[in-house]
Amino acid sequence: MDQNLYWNISGNDYNFNDRSFEKWQRSGHDTNSFIADPNFKDPMVFDFNFKNKKTIKRIDFKPFKYKKAGVTGSKKWKEKAILPDNITQEFDRIVEINIIKTK
């Protein structure tokens, strides 16, 4: 995994498996990634369009209509994409742990 843009509104440092971002990169991970404000228009109201594209160009990100993203196709196909509750609950639990680590 590489060419990522990391950002959190708290401004606190990230925790990369108990390492700083710099140590994480020195270990060979995310060597072409960086931490910066992505310049979303208004993320607090879920407007993730970009004010400008300068930052995202550094990772070759191609903007897309995120409100149209997701599984498309037949009802049966869409149902296959629904994760079981235990998986979504575990995901939420891990996210919460990582959020606490950044506070």
C-alpha cells in the first residue's frame, strides 16, 4: 500500500502500529505517502469534493463522484456485498480504538 494521503481533523499524530509516520516510512511502508489536509470543501456535512486538487495530485488521485460509488447491478448482486453484522461491528471497534490512539 502506497501513495496515500493521511489526515485527521484532531491534528494529533497518527499511530502506525505503534510507530510514528516517519518510522513507519523508514520501515518501507507508505514511502510515497504523506500527511496533509486534503482540502475537502466541507467534510463536516459530508461534502468530500475538493477545494483544489494540488494535494491529491501528489498521489495521482483521480476524483470521482463518490455519491455514486458502491455496488451496482441486480438486487441479488447488491445483497452479496452486504457484510455480516459481526464484521461491521469489529471494523467499528477497531476504528474506535485507532481514534482513541490519535487523541
